[in-house]
Amino acid sequence: MFLPRKVLEDKLWDILAEDLGQGDITTALTVSADSTAEAEVIAKEGGVVAGMEEAVIMLEGLGLKAEILVADGQIVEAESILSKISGVTRTILSVERTLLNILSRMSGIATMTRQLTERLRKAGLGTKVACTRKVAPGLLYFDKKAVMIGGGDTHRLHLDDMILIKDNHIAVIGSVEEAIRRVKDQVSFNKKIEIEVTSINDALTAAKANVDIIMLDNFSPSEVERAVKLLKKEQMYGKVLLEASGRITPANIISYASKGVDIVSLGRLTESTTALDISLEVIRLN
Amino acid sequence: MFLPRKVLEDKLWDILAEDLGQGDITTALTVSADSTAEAEVIAKEGGVVAGMEEAVIMLEGLGLKAEILVADGQIVEAESILSKISGVTRTILSVERTLLNILSRMSGIATMTRQLTERLRKAGLGTKVACTRKVAPGLLYFDKKAVMIGGGDTHRLHLDDMILIKDNHIAVIGSVEEAIRRVKDQVSFNKKIEIEVTSINDALTAAKANVDIIMLDNFSPSEVERAVKLLKKEQMYGKVLLEASGRITPANIISYASKGVDIVSLGRLTESTTALDISLEVIRLN
Amino acid sequence: MFLPRKVLEDKLWDILAEDLGQGDITTALTVSADSTAEAEVIAKEGGVVAGMEEAVIMLEGLGLKAEILVADGQIVEAESILSKISGVTRTILSVERTLLNILSRMSGIATMTRQLTERLRKAGLGTKVACTRKVAPGLLYFDKKAVMIGGGDTHRLHLDDMILIKDNHIAVIGSVEEAIRRVKDQVSFNKKIEIEVTSINDALTAAKANVDIIMLDNFSPSEVERAVKLLKKEQMYGKVLLEASGRITPANIISYASKGVDIVSLGRLTESTTALDISLEVIRLN
Amino acid sequence: MFLPRKVLEDKLWDILAEDLGQGDITTALTVSADSTAEAEVIAKEGGVVAGMEEAVIMLEGLGLKAEILVADGQIVEAESILSKISGVTRTILSVERTLLNILSRMSGIATMTRQLTERLRKAGLGTKVACTRKVAPGLLYFDKKAVMIGGGDTHRLHLDDMILIKDNHIAVIGSVEEAIRRVKDQVSFNKKIEIEVTSINDALTAAKANVDIIMLDNFSPSEVERAVKLLKKEQMYGKVLLEASGRITPANIISYASKGVDIVSLGRLTESTTALDISLEVIRLN
Amino acid sequence: MFLPRKVLEDKLWDILAEDLGQGDITTALTVSADSTAEAEVIAKEGGVVAGMEEAVIMLEGLGLKAEILVADGQIVEAESILSKISGVTRTILSVERTLLNILSRMSGIATMTRQLTERLRKAGLGTKVACTRKVAPGLLYFDKKAVMIGGGDTHRLHLDDMILIKDNHIAVIGSVEEAIRRVKDQVSFNKKIEIEVTSINDALTAAKANVDIIMLDNFSPSEVERAVKLLKKEQMYGKVLLEASGRITPANIISYASKGVDIVSLGRLTESTTALDISLEVIRLN
Amino acid sequence: MFLPRKVLEDKLWDILAEDLGQGDITTALTVSADSTAEAEVIAKEGGVVAGMEEAVIMLEGLGLKAEILVADGQIVEAESILSKISGVTRTILSVERTLLNILSRMSGIATMTRQLTERLRKAGLGTKVACTRKVAPGLLYFDKKAVMIGGGDTHRLHLDDMILIKDNHIAVIGSVEEAIRRVKDQVSFNKKIEIEVTSINDALTAAKANVDIIMLDNFSPSEVERAVKLLKKEQMYGKVLLEASGRITPANIISYASKGVDIVSLGRLTESTTALDISLEVIRLN
């Protein structure tokens, strides 16, 4: 998900502009225009850092100097200094909250993602942890990137990314077979095809219709187990990727993953995020 | 926070456009352009609904018909139908995820806010529950509005809203007195002045300097108690609003509020949101 | 009203782009791409300078060097050089008119504002001179900032700034009391409340209802006097700010201000502006 | 200057959005969402109305009904009703100020333009009154259109409109002849060529070089007279349009126009505008 | 590639706005605001029609009525009426050129695409015809959609669509193997992987590394033949899709396609387009 | 058509952003963030180069160094290096296709334009070659500029540029005379007036009505000849510019131009462009 700086900047200035309104009136009245300062960005609790690339682009775009002490994806302990910033004091104070909002959210997402991927790894499972499109509205780029930094899979980046036939599509079309047939007729060679199924039989139907990925939606762990068993019996297992989705929590993720799926996906990674506590402190006036 | 429909639409189309990329390829390949359908938006768990106004504006703006069954601010039980939607099937399916992301996040925020305001109300306390500017980046409007719907106080809508002298301002200026003096010299008559203090003495200083609101930052409940006691002794209590901020959780909110502050504010309302589970189901093709 | 450079630039490029259309065809045909020049920005008449911050951000953003000789808020005499500019000649000539339009309008507003604030100051009055939201469409930021530079009060920066219950609100609600009651029920603690009244009795009602500011709308100076007298008699004077608005002109401003109001506000400061005559002259080719 | 509604709307929503910020908090707290009302837009003083087309597009775009009683360009007396509006009360109150700012400015410009064109017409002169690019920053479209409605000439709409060689171009190039030669070599056949001259001799040089229009810049009326006399003597008069610009005021416009120029242009039409007093009154709740 | 109308409109208004500048001055001066008319959009030559969906959205968005007589993808003969339009004459005339530019370009692309896909079909070949990202700058959506309507494959819609390791990536990384290895380590499960190779040996290497698609770049038909032969010998043929790209023209497309590749791709489909001649004629005033 | 860099950048980032989507995933996975490289932009075939100014602004705006070896308008042979680029490898690879799309299209347009202007020049004809508004949608600026670089005339840059009364205007108004009359009544002095005529008699009518340019639309060369003859007979020839438009091809351009028209215009210059083959090659890692 590499974006050249200028393309990313447009997203960042929009976010910053909303917070500024007609301007930072407190800073304008209390700090002189020619004051310069140094500040530190500090993680107040431990976790996986994400958003540093965006932070630096924002800070440098505003004319500040930003020294990066911790790279995206690194694990830090509480009270770690992530970055040293220097430049015009007014600019530092006006961007503080927007900067921290980006870092805190992205780091929170990366931290939870890492916890889950580590849990699976320690259980000796190769299952991937994926997010969904259940993001904070408008934050697809930032939320997906944070998941990637945390070691998770980004799943679809938007609706043009892969074919994903969902429950409502099937409800409209009438059957799994017909849905897959319509797609196969016209789809570009460069797209994978995934289908969401709600029964073990539909999983088998989809596998036989030769899709790339089957999403077992809202299956219990034992239903997942039976679906895997049926696919093995029909010699389809291993020829299609299996994704378990729905009902998965940090508490039950092992019981899903251990049943033989390739991917477990959780909306909560990005829609029920716990922000990492990060703050900015002015440490010196120049 | 009333915005005429057209001004709100611009925010909504930006959010929708990111999710669409070059278009919904699954829907285009599986659903014919002239198909129409009815669908229901359903809360899968109980909570306070928020975002209905935004949902309707988005749906109607896209040419769909949207019947509202539950208004913003209403409490619903699990499996409640929030809205019935009808129109072009392709449009319904393409907007589904963006619509639900807005509703789920706003309802999640409103639900947590209501839980806290109810807790205080049941404890017989008139303390206000406020959010902060710790929102998902770019979602100030939506997050603040959801807090308001949940019965909370929106606090500053952006940086031009009120004077709020924070720790870093004081670090730059040198003292609470000087910070307040600089502001008072020039501030518009239509702005209130709040200052964040980190000691009981600074709270007294600020009260004597005649600010409108004092934020007791990262005070323990007993420190809050001592600050209140000191202000009472100096006959300043009641002449200035007191806001407790930092370290406040759903678990300890009563112990803060009961010490005599007017406002308790929590960043987590908007930065560590738990989305309400809401889904959309196509129920009939026309 | 501090805005980081990048956020302000977006406003400036939009203004510049409209004037350029598909490009400056005269300059393209007459001046070679590698020509560089020096130019001076000169006030052709005396006044208070405003817009220099915006000017420098625009010029530097375009890659020009801009030396500031006169700061925002300074009083200059006719023929004063405000800034020396150097860089690519084509860029200087293409931005000339947009640059001067910003400087001339902002300086014109600041100059008129200063004249009025000086008039009050010389009369020994502490009354503030405020503008309104009657600005050139789309120029709230620039017009308000110019007023501030001229020593005036910016009043509301937009509609989310303060509660201001106006005549039409009261017409819809039915009474001053009910309007204030509705607001007090729900308003955020960080907002002041102002109400516009059209009679002396309503002024008293509003004062008793404990609003922060009362706008005496279209009162004559003697009506203002009677309102002040009544508030004094009822011991409400001094407990609420009083703003006189409507009908106020440079000619009668003293007669209003001397009656005991805290603020006099005039739409004409920003809607019937006289531009300060400022020009740009190329003085040397390099 | 016909723009289809949708293209014009984008300009209007930007203007409206700035004034709204995060929303009209007063209206939201005082007026219920389902209230509807009727209102009138009233000219409080007489003048030439302009901006009605923009007003209607804005009002209808916001879902209001707008009945037009006075068309753009019509002369009205004080207290004339320009339009009757009906629809959602919240929308009417939130758009009121932005609507009036557009109408007041455009009508103010049209009114002053008409006064000058009438003055010339009554003096029996066919001279055109033109504005310049000295507009409020960003308001080229609105300001130029208002001049046109007032009977004036819009002059260049932006920098790609016509070749206009100005003083600074000549300063860079070195001579009037060389400047014209460079342009003539390459200019598109669909552009006219105008040149600004500061001496009578340069006017003759330009006329002989066969430009379309000569701008006599900062000439006194008697200098204009001598330039005309010289051109007549050289049999160039009538073969090139003459524009007098700079120093022209309502007071001396006749003395300029009567000397034989085709166009008189005044920056003040658009940069030192006096707004027409127009207001909106809610007259009935439905 | 389904986009809800509102999201598509934003692209269309930007295109229209550039052509309008400050407005259609010819139409404004010649046609009265209340004139309405009927017009026909007519293909002056035969071909495959594309862009009708966009055309209707633009016309209806502008308040015109548009009757569609020919759907996207249909083949028409010269002088076919594609659509009947009615509504405000000024709007019809102002949008005419932009409307035709979209229809002509998209129909030209669809027509050439259909010619090539038909040529292959008649030769009994199932090879897909694909475009590339060599589009007119900024027209990815329109150009890709036109290819799809013409029966071609859209290939990547943007850079986040599929992994495509190109010559310059390999030049940077050093080898085909290493490039594939790096990607396989981290790529999302929902992405296919394609690699561009310039030698037959690299094609075999890539096939063994288990990519999804191999692009044979700038191969001659006989080189393609040898690559296919080698893959067959190594029993890799059929396990990976083969795409021939570079040097392919309408003249030699059969000789490439008949060698056993799955896809032939041509930049010229979208970068060297021949517009279909389409015009608009006003046929009646109402 | 000079645009300051910042104004041009906005167009360029929009184009780049569409191609990037959520980011260049291939480059992100294969190339490290701190890798830097040198690359060359090479014309693979001979032609007239255009778009170098835009290319450099894009590259420098992205933080790359770009050395220009060939200026806009220069003729190059196959395999010429146009520019050497150095900087962050990821940025180079991510912008490659967008950069080449701009250069290839603009150079293709400039090359065809130059071929035609040279053909006329060698035939000893001074006739200008002009393009029309038949451009790729949204690319008016780039397409027109490329024509100019190729030695052609840009014709109208948008609809506010010149009065051009077209067939549909006349169909609406009823007659050539009336159309011209309406325009002359109100048109700004700075606009030329052109009218499109479809008969020799209408050409004479238009000439007598004193327009600036007459477009002979879809005339055969012999009809052009007869029109010229008639205008000569009526002593109108030379007093009005004549433009032949419609049906003109590279093959018949001489036969049109030699009949005595001042301008020949061809839509195909910009709507049926053949891109010049230009590529980018990474030549060294640093």
C-alpha cells in the first residue's frame, strides 16, 4: 500500500482542516509566530506502533523536522519516545491532536492484530488473521494499512478488488451455482472469486464450482470442522482457500483456526478499536 | 449540529467513493441494472441508535426510498428493524457496507455515552459526560453528533470553538497566570475560556483569574475532592465550571463525578468505540 | 485564527486557479520561462496593512522569495513598500492580481476597523467594535482575520461558534423565554449564549434568563440608553454583555458606544469594504 | 455567463459549508426537524437586483421552494419582496446569511454599475462601463456576472481570455513594439489583443501595430483628449478600441467618457462594493 | 464496474466544469433562459456504442430528460439515433460537446475492442483481448469501462488491484525468483500474482514459482510458440495463465493468439483511440 | 497557457491518485522504502516531444530529481533520452505509468500537429492548423497545450473564450442574421465573434454582418473555393477570417488550405490521437 507523499498528503490535510475550523485560536493568542520548540511523541503504554509514515509526511509537509525513533511495526514498551519533532511552535501545537489521533488509532489496530497473529503463531497455526471492510467511515486506507503493519491480511481494499459474492447477492440471484456462473462468464482474469456460504452443502457446491476462496459465514467451530471434513471427503480440501468469518473473537479464535481454515477474519479489528495511548510533549523552547 | 442535506452529502459521497474504488464489480456481474429490491436495516443487538439522519440522507441522495422506523436517540432491543429501504438493487448492495459502517459506529458511540449518562443520573448526579477531540481521524462531525445523540456533551467541535489552554501551551508560556492574561487581552467576547491544570494550586490560580472552565487533568478522585474543597474554602466554587479529564473510565466515573465537578470527559467515547452490530438484509425482489 | 500553511494554501490555490483559467496567455507569449525578476508591493495610499501572512504563504508556495517589510497590523503611509519579491517572472506576473486582491481587501477592512476602534479609544470608550457574518461570500476567514488585525472583534466565525438566537428564531419559537429555555436545556457547556432582542422589555427578559450576551437590534441610541437604564434599575447591568447592532455607522458610532454597551457591531466592515490601493511593480530583471 | 445548475452548485455549497462549520447549533437546539415555514426575501432599500438565479439554484438545491418575484436586472424600490421561500424551517434559517450575502453583494455591484451606465446614457454617450479583475478574492464569477446584470462590460473573465499586455509586461520586455510583436507571432486567431499604455506616443505606436484595444492607463481627461486628437490626426481613430482606466470615479466618469473613448473601466465596481440592504423574514409557520 | 450515480456525477461535473470555464457565453447571449428544446444524439458512423450510462447520468443530473434508444454494447449503423433529449435549451447546448466527447471516446474504444474480440472469435480462438493502464490521463474509469463494454478484459483497474511484477521491479530486485519470493511472503490472499518476463527461461522459472499469470513481454509470435512448447514439456502449461503483451496489433493479433496464450493485451485500445463520430442535433423547439 | 506549478499540480495529483487507488501494492512488497535509483525516460520512436513541463512538475513535486534533456517542442529520433530521473525507487515505479501516459499522449498530439503544419508550410501555405474542443474528456488543458507545442492553434480553451455561434444555436434562433444581432447587442468588447455556416450564402451574410471569423462547416474543397470567390466578388474577402472545419484529413488538408482559408481545424488532432511510444527504464540503483 505505497502511496507517494503528495497523494497521501491530500487525505491528511482534509483531516487536519476539519479539526482546525477557522484556525487554532488558543495557540494564536498565546504563542508568538516566531517561537520554535522541540517536542516528543511518546507511547504511554506498550504496543505495536503504526502510522509513523503518515505522521512524518504530515509533520514534514507542515515544515516541521521529524526524527523517527521507532518504525512502523515495531513493538514498544510504555514511555517509549516514538519521534522527536522540532519547528514552529504554533504548528506543533495546532497539529498535535490530529497527529495523535492518527497514531493512536493505527497503533491500536496494529496492536490488536499482532496479539491475534501471535496467538495463532504460538499455537503452531499458519492461519492468517484478516480484517474486513468494517472500518471507521472514510478510513479504509489507514485502517487497512494498520492491519497490515500488525501482521494481518488487508482483505479487499475496496469493492473493485476481488469478486466477493455475499449473502445478499445470493438472496437476489437465488442460488450459489447461478451466482458463480454469472461471475465466471464475465470476470476479468486478474480477479479472484470468493463466495460467502451459510451451509456446509453450499460450501461443497462452491468448491466444485471452482471458486478461489469460500467464506464460511457465522459457522460455529464444529460446523467449520464438519465443512472441512466434507471437503476432504470430496477431495476438494486444499484446492480452495477457506475463510471463517463472523462470531470470531480473541477468545475463540484458536478454536476456529485449528479446524483447518486458511483465514479467520474479524470486523472488530477495525470497527471496535482500542486506541493506543500516545501523547505529545513540548520539551524545549528554542 | 444541523447541516443542510447538501453540505452533509459531500462528506458522505467521499466516504462512499473510497469504498467503491472503480466500482462494485461483484454487484455489476451478478445483478441486472433494472432489478429493484426491498431491504431492512436491523440492529442485531440492543443499544441507542444514531446515524439515522445521515443514513437517510445518503440513501435518498442515491435515489432509494428509506422509511425510518427508529429515530436517532431511541433505545432498541436486539433484532429491531431500524429502516426499510427500497429501490435499485445494485445501489442497495453497493452502499450496504458504507451505510452500516456509519450507523454501527455512531450507534456504538451513542450507546456507550448513554450508559454513562444513565449511570450518573441513577446515582443522582447532574454531572455532564463529555467527549474530547480524540476522534477517529476525519470523523469529528459524526463522532461528536453521536455523543450528542447519546446525551453527552460535544465539547469543542474544532480548534476555533473555545479557548482551551492546554499543558503544552502552559509549558511554552511558562505560567498559568501569563497564559490567561494573554488570552484575556485579545479574545473575542463570544468565546469561553478553559484552562487545563495539573495541580490544585493551579486550579485556584485559574479560578481567581476568572476563567470560565477549569479542567482538572489526570487528577485522582481524591485530588479532585481536595481541589473542590480548596475552591469552596476560597469561595470560588460555583463561580467556574470544573471538568475532570484523564484516567476516567466507566468503572470509576461515579467516584469522579460525585466529588463535585460539573463535567467528566472521556476520550474513549470516540477513540475506543465498540460498534453496535447492525446489518442489512434484502428481503424481497420486486 | 492560526492556520498551518498547508491548510491555508488550499484556499489560496482555489482563488488563484479561478483567475488563471487555462493559464496566463499574455505572460506565456511575452516572457520567457527562464526570466527572473524583482518586484515590489507598494501601498499607493495610507492605511493598516493586512493579508501579509497570506501573501507570503502564497508567494513562497509558488516558489518565489518574499521579503516582508511591513507586518500585518502596521500603519503605513502612501508609497510604502510592503514587500520585495523575487523569482520566476512568469510566476510573479501571473499571481499579481490575485495577490493584490487579497491584500487590498484585507487592508481595506483592517483600515476601516482601525479607524473606528481609534475613534472609540480617543473618546475614552472601551467598547469593542465587532464585525458580523455579512462578509463577501466565501471569505469568512479572510474578512474576519482582517477585522482582527484592525483591532476589531471577529464575532462568530461560523454557525457552530456560539448560540445566537436571532429574530427569525424567535419568530418561529414564539417567545424570548421559550427560545432561551430550549437552548439552556441542551447546549454544550463550552458555548456562550447570545440573543437578539427588538424591545427593551425583551432585553430585560433575556437578562433575567441569564444569557451571556444581549444584542440590541436596530435600537436608536436613545433606546439603547433606556435599555441600559432599565437593566441598571433591575440590577442586571454588568451581569450580561450588551451588543448594539444595526443602523450603526462611522458617524453615529460614538453616540451608540457612549450609552453603555460593551460591543458595537457593523456589517459594513466586511460587506461594504473600500479596498486599499496597493500595486505591484517589477523593478529589475535578473 | 450561463452555467448549468450543477456546476454552479459546487461553488455555492463551498460558500455555504464555510459558514456552517460543523452545523447551525442555534437552529438545531431551537427549531424542530419537522417544522416548515414561509419566508420572504425583502430589499430594504432600492436598487438593481442581481443574484436571483444563484439564489434560486441554492434554495432549490437545498430542497426549498422559491418563488421569484423580481428577476435579475430589475430595478426595485425599498421594501420590495424579491422572493417567497417555503420549506423546512431549519434549512431556511441555516442558509439565510449565505443567501443574503450573495444577493446583497451582487445587487450592490449591479446597482452601482447601473448608476454609471445610466449617467453615461443620459449624457448621450455610448461609452461602455467595464469592470476589471479587481474582485473580491475567489468571486470572479459572481462579481463579473453582477456587473453584466447592471449593464456593464465584464472585461476579461480570467487570464486566458484575451491578451492584455500590462505595464509590468512592458517593463520586462522593454518596449511596446517588441511586446506586441511577440504576441502577434504566436497568438491564437480567436483572441483579441489589448495593450496598456502610459503615454500618448505609446498609444500611437500601439495603434500602428494594429492591436484591437488600447488601454490608456491613469491618463487625465485632458491626456485622453490629446491621445484621441493624435489618433485622429494619424487616421487611426476608430480603427482600434480605446479604454480609459485608472483614476476614474463616479464623479469624473463623464469627463473621461466624453473625450472619445469606447470603454471606461473601474476597479471599484467590484473591489469597493456597497452591499444592497436585503433581509429575510420568516412570515408564517406551517 | 457499477458506480452509484452520485459517485459518477462528481467525475462528470469536473469534466463539464473545465469546458464551461466561467460559462457558455454564446448560449447565454443567443438563447433565452426559458426556451426548451428536443435534440437527438446520432451516430454518424457505425460501431459499438459505449458511454450511454454516463451520458444519461449527466443529462438527468442536469435536469434534462433523456430517452435511451441504444444500450451500451449494442452495435449500430451510421445515422442511428442513440438518444432523444429534451429540456432547457441552454443546458442542452452547454453540455453538448462534453457529452459527445465522452460518448465518442468510449464508443471508439468499444468499437475497436469488439473488432478484435470478433476477429479472434471467428478464428475459433477463446483468447481474451485485454487493455492495459495506458489510458488517457485521468480516464481510467471511462476507458476501462469502454473496453469491458466492447467485450474486452479490463486488466488492472489501478495499482492496488493485483500484483504485477514488471521489468523495472525485476531490474531493481535482481531476479525473477527473488521478486516472486518477496511477494509471496506478504501478499494478501485475495490478490493474484502476475509477472512480466522477457525470456522463455524466465517464463518457466515463474511458472515453477507458482504465479497466477505470466506476461510474455515483447515476444514475437514464434517466441510465444516456443515458450508454450517449453511449458508443455515441463507440464506447466494450463497451470498458469499466459498473457502476450507488447508489439501486438490488429494485424498480427491472430498469429499471437493462435500460439496458445490465454490473453493478448494492447495498449493501443485506450491510448491510440479513434473516436466514433457522434453528433447532437436540436430538432424541435417547444 | 502558463500555469504556476501549484495550480498545475492539483490536476496532476488527481490523475495520479486514480491510478494508485489505495497504493502500489507490487512496489510496496518488492522494493524497500529506502532504495533509491536512477531512471531514464526514452522515446522509443521519433516525434515531437510535449508534456515535459508537466512531467518535471510532477516528478519534482514528488521529491524526485528530474534532468530535462529535451525541451517541449523539440523533434527527437527513436531511442532519444528525454529525461534522467533520480530519487526514491518506490516513487519512481509508482508514478511511471501516469508520467508516461501524459508524455505519450501530449507528444502524440504534438507530433501529428507538427506533421500537418509542416505539410502546409512546405506547400507554401500560411494557413493555421487548429484543434477543436473534441478532446479526451477532462483533458482540455493538456490536449490544447500539446497542439500549441506542435505549432497548431488552440482555438477556444473553453466556452467562455470567444463567441462561436454553432449550427444548433442557429437552429434555435432561426437565422444567421438574428443570431449575430443578438450577440452584437450584448457581447463584451474583448471577445471575438465566430459563426459556423453551412452554405455559401450564409457565409456572405455573416461577413456582411461584420463577424470576426466564419467557420465553413463540412464544406467540400470546391465549396470552399466558391465561398472564397463570392466573398472576393463582394469585396469581403480579407475582412474576416475564414476557417474550414469538418471532413478535413491529413490526406486532403492541402486541398482545403490552398483554397484561401486562414485556418483549417481538425477534431482528430485531439480525439483520435496516436500516442508516441515512450518508456521509462531503471538504469541504476544507488
